[in-house]
Amino acid sequence: MEIQFIDLKTQYQALKASIDTRIQRVLDHGQYIMGPEVRELEEKLEAYTGAKHCITVASGTEALLISLMAIGIKPGDEIITTPFTFVATAEVIALLGATPVFVDIEPDTCNIDARLVEAAITPKTRAIMPVSLYGQPADMDEINAIATRHGLMVVEDAAQSFGAEYKGRKSCNLSTIGCTSFFPSKPLGCYGDGGAIFTSDGNLAKAMREIRVHGQERRYVHTRIGVGGRMDTLQCAVVLAKLERFEWEVEQRLRVGARYNELLADKLSIVTQRSDRTSVFAQYTVIVENRGEVQERMKVAGVPTAVHYPVTLHSQPAYKALCRASGDLIRSERCATRVMSLPMSADLDQTVQDAIVKVLLEANR
């Protein structure tokens, strides 16, 4: 059997009629930029998360960048975040001339260790950007409490966690601002690039809507510096179609993830999930000592794997001179050499999952 790392083909077949109809509707009305599907999607995402405002944007990276622009991040500012994430998290900070300040992660969840955040705060700190890695929110209550004590903003990088919950609340509605990505491989993905920003602050929402259209308050009146950050109408149409079975997909992801946990219990180290939150398993990730050998053996057996992420951000050539580390980052460095993600999707068949686990355990002997 051919095993897909992320099975978008099966998902498309299940939603084909709806996706095709939605796309054709856009082709018929021809409003490819800021068409009616854009606002329709924003309203549905507001209802789903509970946030008062949703602003769709061109990508998850644009979501982070626009958010930082809206809260006034400028050169010389510092933003506390994790070094164990996709580069976009630090990239947007650096693009604005600010400094990413890295604190280490929890060894079991791979999320930022909230206990280390306060010690990293300086007079230059303006925001905290926790990443909901692999689909599971970080310790948001603790992080929000620290931010409140020090007058800081919290921007949740929820690129991987749309649909997850933290103490009964949806990811993207856990702090001042939440940002997500609709990259095709995400739990809720489009067929290109796309993303969204969530907030319940009306002033921030207004600023973000203006920034995404070149800082434009109304046509040809530019009240602030902005970017070309709109999400295409066609991509909004795809996400609208996928929303029709998204709650089912989240339930299935929880089921598949829990079954991986059961099959691997006491046999292999895994990235764990806290009891007060859920993970939508953007990646299902295990921890192995001899990763290269295990990956090669699994590849030969026909099972694809991936590594998220093999190089910490403070070790990246472009960021070494631009960032600051608060304390050592040993856990991040250790995880970077050992994490490995397995095939994961809502449509993953149990027989296929059994085969994946069998190959993994044999490869890890």
C-alpha cells in the first residue's frame, strides 16, 4: 500500500462536490480579490473561535507580521518566543528590526516553557509570542498572567493548532491576538497560501484590516504603513468547503492521535499532550535517539516521515547575530536532533496506522 504523509487526496474526494461548487461560484462572479467569500469565511471563523474579529490574510507569516505591525513593534524592541519552531516566528520579528529573545522548551510537549518567560523580560520587551507547536496550545494562562503583570501583548502563533482547545477555549482566542495558517498541510488548509488573525480588540482589528491592504483606510487614503496581505477569494472558498466537515476532522484527529499514543505506550517516547488541552496533531511526533537510521529504514519500508524542526532558530545562520538567548537552550537543541513526525490525517485508516507503528518499532530496535 502507498502511505501518504498527509492524505489530501482522500480529503478532496470526500469534499469534492462542495469544493468544486465553491470554486465554480467564484469563477462565475469573478471577484477574485476581497470577494463575498472572504467576509463569509471571516464570520464563520469568528463564530467557531468565539473571537469578535477575524481578519483573513495571505499566509500564516503575514498574519504574524501584520499583528506585530498593528501593536507597534519597532526596531530595538524585544519579543520573547521559542527557538523550536518554524522560521516564520522569528522572521517577522527580525523583519521589523526587533530582537527575538529565545527561552527554552518543555522536554515533553516541545512548547515554550512558561516558567522561563518572566526571567527573559527586560525594559525592551514588548510582547510574548508562544507557539502552539504540533497542534497543542502552550500554557496560555501562565503566559497571559505574566504579560498582564508587565504590560505586554501576547500573540499566539497558532499556525498548527486551529481547532485545538485549551481549558475549553479555542486556540486563536486565547490571548490578545491569535494567528493561524491555512497552508495545505495544516489541520484546516486551503490549496495555496492563506491565514487568519483573531482578536476581540476592535481597535487592533481595524488596524489589521487597514495594514493588510497597504495601510488603506479607504480607497487611496493610506493612514498607516501596510502590506499586500489579502487572502484570495478562491482560497477562502476552499476553506469554506472544508469547514463543512472540520469538526468531524478534529474528532478524527483526536482519535488517531490517541490511538498512536496507545499503540506506542511504554514502547517509544512521544510528544505528550496535557490533560487540560487538546492537540489537533498538525504533526504526530515521536522522539528517537538514532533518527537518521530510523527514518531510512522506514523509508525503505514505504513509510514517509518528516522532521519539524531539525535546526533550532538560534542556530540558523541568518539569526545567530539577530537573536538573544535567555538562559541555555539545551532542551530545544536536544529535541531538534531527535523529533520525528509520522503520517497523520483525519482519514488515516486503522490498518495503515497499525502498519506504520509496526514499521516504526522494528526500525527503532
